[in-house]
Amino acid sequence: MLSCGRWREAPGGRPYNEIILLERVVQTIERHRMFAAGDRVAVAVSGGADSVCLLHVLLDLAPRWDLALSVLHVNHNLRGEESRGDAAFVGALAAKLGLPLTLHDLDLSATPGNLEQSARNARLAFFHDHLASGLATRVALGHTRSDQAETVLFRFLRGSGATGLAAIRPVTPRGIVRPLIEIDRPEILAFLRDRGIPWREDATNATLDFARNRIRHQLLPQLAREWNPALAETLAHTADLSLAEEAYWQAEIDRLAGLHFTRRAGAILMSAATLAALPLAAARRLVRHAIYLASDGHTSGDFRHIARVLELAARPQGTGRTQLPGIEVRRSFDWLCFASAAPAVAYSVRPAVPGITLVPGTDLAISLELLENSETTRFPDNVYNGEVGCLDWNRLSGPLELRNWRPGDQYQPVGIPTAKKIKTLFQQARIPVWERAQWPVLTDAESIVWARRFGTAAAVTAGIGSSRVLAVGEVEVR
């Protein structure tokens, strides 16, 4: 750790400690490949010491990568006049430095739940939108090694695994970078004081109402005094080690997901036996990845959720389900399905003849084509072949309806001697339970004339004497 006392001057009048800090930031930027030449970097400045220091450091280093800097400020409007004072301070700082400024106002007054977390999520959403708009290629945040140590300890106390202990990423896939992540907070303050640079103090950083502040002001200092004087550095190293392991595991889980995941209508499907056979470390991470994908990135589950899914996969056979936040994991035969917990929607539509009709809630469409007898040579046996079935148009009793299967539905598929309940056909064909609710059947005014995969009804299947034939086909929609 560098001294926060009086700095000696190097030749040219610049303090040695300032030079060392700038060199360490350069090393961090280059090690993590934070910038490319000509990047447009928006610096998020709250007005506090860390972000003000970041802005001045990047001003010094910008020529090295030919960076074009701008300033972002998010006003959470949570501290009244103090919040307005922060915005005015940042505005004046940007004007003094001749940098473009973007101010973003948030209204969190009606936000339920954890206000601190809501504010953090809203900030990140704004930064991501700013990047997506093309106004910047990178957004730089002022997190320090001190923040990293607090985050690692906070997550450890909450029971996080290696993924959580990787804590604050130096670079994110979406373009957020943290050049000060290997600099301690005392070094930040010494840098600002030596240069005579003012900053704003947020009074809420001193209150012990927030868990993170209690860790910062009470727990970390106590542990450093009584157990490990270099605790902050040790915790930061833990984050570095965990991040390296995460990089390896991410590549491995992407490979396993490519081998074993099937995506269908927003759901993730995989073999229960395959999951149960994987090493536990890989299985846990693969389940977490499936939960993340099925929830559109809203959650990856916790230890209890993942354990319940693994228990479901380990069963020798049968069905079951477990509820997770926002999604449901179901088992049917050897398949696991990770999908939204939203209930299936009943549907009934008049299909286009001829034409293609989408099946609601699925990746499937039904094709109906009306043919003259001479054209049916394309389907010589007129028997459902898994792709196309042929109905005798003249035997159909009335308007066609495409709807989802309902309990109690039964019919006699061509090639089967008696009528059977569709539920029985599901069991015989080992159709997973989650596919059944949206399962399409085609009816005329009196009965089921076709069902997906099971084919046309014997009574209305086209034959040699059929003058007009309705060809029914399944089309996957991607």
C-alpha cells in the first residue's frame, strides 16, 4: 500500500506516488484490455472522491489510447438538496474540463423493495442504454480495490460461491470498465489532496443503516486489526482467483450447454441422466446457466434452488417439478425443462386453407394445402409419415378449428384399430408433460381429424378414391 503522507517530487515536479498510481492504472488497463485506440469513454462521475479521481486519471492517460472522454452523472433524487448539489458540482467540473456532459434523472420514489439495489440496477440500465445507443464504446466506473474487498466479504457472508466471490469485474462483456480496481481508497484521497482537487462527500456513506457501510466502517477494520493487516489485499486477491476460475468455467459451461441444451419456445431442455452423470461442480454450474437463460438473465438461482434441481435429475424415473423465482423446472421421463412459470394459454383459431397457421406458445406452425387427386402422388400411401398427413376433403363435416389438446380428447389415428385417448398416446410416445398443454389438434364440426405427431383420423384419411385431399404438415418456426 502506498503512503498517504507527504509525497516527494520526481524530476519535472510530479510526485513519485502520483507517477506510481498512474503507472499501476496503466498496467490494470492493459492487463484487462479495457481500451482500444480511439475508444469513446463515458466516465460515470457521482461527485465522490473515487469517480472524481477516475476522471482526472483518465484525462492524464487519454492520449496514450487516443480516448475521447465524456461525463455521465446519474441523479437519484434521494437526498434532496444534496443530490441537486452533486449534479451541479459534476456539471461545473465537466464544464471546467471542457468535456461533454450527460445528466440522467431517476425517480425511485415508487420503487418497492431494496432502494439501494434498485438504484444500482437503474444506474446500470442507464449505462447499458448509453453504450447500446453508440454514444460511447466504454463506460468507466470508479470502483476501487477497497470496494472489491468489501464486496467479496459481503458476498462471502451471504453464502456466495466462487461465481459471487469474483465480485466486481474489471471489464464486463457489455463494455463497463473499472480502471481503479487495483487502487486502494487511501491512495485515491492522497492523489486528490496532492493536486488540490475537491470532491463531494455523501453523508449516507457514513451511516451504519446499510450493511455495506457496517462492513466498511466496522467489520473490515476490526478484522484487519485482529486477524490480517493486509485483509483488503487478500480479499482482492480472492476476487482475482475466482475471476480466473470463472473465465475457465464460463468457456466450459458454454461448451456443455452447446452439447446438452435444446431451446424450444423460450424453454431450456436437457437430459436428466446426462446432468446427473456430470461431475458435481460442472452440474451445478450448468443448472445455474440453464436457470439464467430460462429467466432471460433475471436470476441464476441460489444454492438451495440448484440442489433441488439436481435432486430432481437424480431420480431414477418419473415426473416432478420445483419452483424457482420466476421460472419452473419440471421433469418428465428423462427430460428436464427450465421455463417461465407463466401458465399455458388455451387457444382456438380458424386455420387458413391453404396457408400456414402459427401454433400459439410454440415454435411450430401447421401447413394446410388443398390438392386435387392427381397431385397426391407426392404422398403415395396417404399415411401420416411424421411430417405430412392427408385428409379426404369431402369427408370433413364442417369448418376446421386448430386448438390445443384438452383432457378427455380421443380419436382413432389411421393405422390403429380402436380410438384412444390422446393422453394415452402421449404416454406411449413419451411426450414430456410441458409439451402437452399447447399440443395442436385439428377438428371439423364433429371430431378430431388430426393431431400432431399421431396423424390423421382413420375415418377421414384420404385414399385412392379421394378426389380432393387436404395435406396437413408441421413446420418449425425459428
